[in-house]
Amino acid sequence: MNWIDEEFEDLDDPISYAVDPSGVYDWIEKAGDKLEDGTKKYIGRVDVGAYQGVEIREVLISGMGGSAIAGDLAYSVVMHRLPVPCRVVRGYIQPGSLGKGTLHIVVSYSGNTEEAVWAYTQGHNRGAAVLAVCSGGALRDLAERHERLCVGLPDDYPAPRLALGHLLPAVLGVLVAFFPELGFVGESLEDAVTYLRRGAKRYARDLPYDKNAAKQLAYEIHGVFPVIVGSSLTWPAALRFQTQLNENAKWPAFATTIPEMNHNEIVAYTQPGPATGRIGLIVLADKEDHPRVQFRQDFTLDMVEKRVKWTTQLRGEGKTHLGRAMSLMQTADFVSYFLACARGLNPLTIDAIGTLKERMGKLQ
């Protein structure tokens, strides 16, 4: 294979972080503080009185990118206690079930994501109990015009993917307001805050490479195509890992799940070849994964380790599922940040997305 040689900068040298003039590191480091602030702002404080008497038969969370991840994570937290079906939808076209009886939460940090605006319009036109979660933009304007709830977000985040500390509790705050069964969410968020603060010390930028697992994993990823394997519990973290590598480090990555990958992908990863030998397999595990899933995780690692470049298994820290999930996401944040800086790339810039939006704008 024709791989381009690229130097991996010394992550213990402060000069390596000159590519981060916007201070992305500070936002990642303070994730626990942001989540604590978001919890105080939204949990138990979202007023849904305007929707009183509306019978909810399903929940639909529409969004894209870093905003949709908040929906994925929120659903993974409440899925065992939510009394109605829930799903996260990405894209322009919403499901046929959307309509009267649907709680339609449309999430866009900027409020201008065109897919989210389309989704909101469909929810409104079909008579759903639609509401917006955003910092402003077209979504807020639509919500105000239709006299619908708009849960406002702080507008000072430099990128949506950094705003999870407010996006997540905002979405959970809406769900808690509609469903009293979800009263446990506050304690889960507090647990996540505790372990995010611990993780920030464990992955600190000034912590030397030989003591910093995030720097070490960034180095290992630099030589491979990473495949991040989640479960039903860790899927949001796996997807977050992929997208943070994509956007922060500008590095190709793929996310998948067990047991699904045991019905197809495992065949490819156990077959020797030039592509297989360039794969790094990262399994994200949780102690509450189904016992059969835990067996499959171990079996998969055993099966593929002699064919792929390397394998590793990561577990989040926390007393609750949410704490552990956000701990894994924090690992993804730091690893992708360190990989970006080691490549000499600004972790904030996403030029390709900006170019695409510009060209899409010309089609209107």
C-alpha cells in the first residue's frame, strides 16, 4: 500500500500545541464543568406546560453531527425506562410515524443546520409536539413564530462537537420534563461530572507521554485505520470516537457494533491481507453489556488479534452507565486532539464541511 510518511510530533513539547490557537484543549479539559453547568440549567428546569395534555406515543430526536450525538447518548441512558419508543434520525426525510402523538425534539447547536430545519418543518406540518434545542438561528426563529418551546444553548462554543456538556442535559431535560420515570437522570449526570474531572487530570496535556494513555493511543492510531467497536450501551461512544478522529484529527475511522459485526465484518478482519494488516481494532466495553455480548467481545479480540495491526479494549470509569459512556467519549476527545497536534493540524478547522455547505447554498 502507498501510505504517505508523516512525522508524529513530540507531544511532550509545548511547541506541538501551537496549532491550537483557538484553545480547543481548554474546552475539552473543562468538559466536566460544562456538563455540571448544563445539568443545573436544564434538569428540572425545562417548562413544557405549553404541551400539557398532549399524549406522547413516541419520541423522535432529529439532528446531525455533534448535535445528534447528544440524542444517541440521551437515548442510551433512558432506553430501559422510557415508556414509549424512541429513535434518533439523521437526514432530511423523517419517518412516516412522525405526527400527532410524536414528541419531536429537533437538535442543532447553531440552529441553522439545514437537515434539522427541514426536520422541524416536517414535524410542525404533521402536527407533532415539536420543539427546538439550539443556540439561535433559523430553528429559534421557527419556534418563536409557531409559539413552540426553544431550549436555548450558550452560543460561545467554537464548534458543535465541543458543546456536548450543554446539548446532552438539554435533551435529557426535555425528556425528564415529559416523563417522570426518568428522575434518575440527574444523579447519572452528577456521576459523569465527577469522572470527567478525574479523566481531565489523567489525560492532561502536560502529563508526559509515558504516563498519558491518550497520547500513547494517538501514536498507535497514527499508523492504522482504526475500527471502533461498540455495543448497544457503548455505541454512542464508538460513534463519537469515529467522528472526533474525523473532525479533530482529520483521520479516517469507522465505527461498528457487536453483535452485528460478528455476522459480517469479522470474516474480513480474520483474513490476512494488506488492508487487514493496517487495521487497529478498538473495542469499547461496559460492565453492564449483555453477557453474550461480553463473550463476543473477548472472542472477537482473540480471533482478529493475529491478523490486524493491533487490538485494544477500553472501559469507561463511572458508577453509572452515563458516567462510563462519557468517560469513553472523553478518551476519544483527548486522543483525537493529541493526534491532530501530533500531525501539525488545527483541531478546530473542518474546511471540507465548510466548502460543502457553501456549494449546497448555491443550489438553493
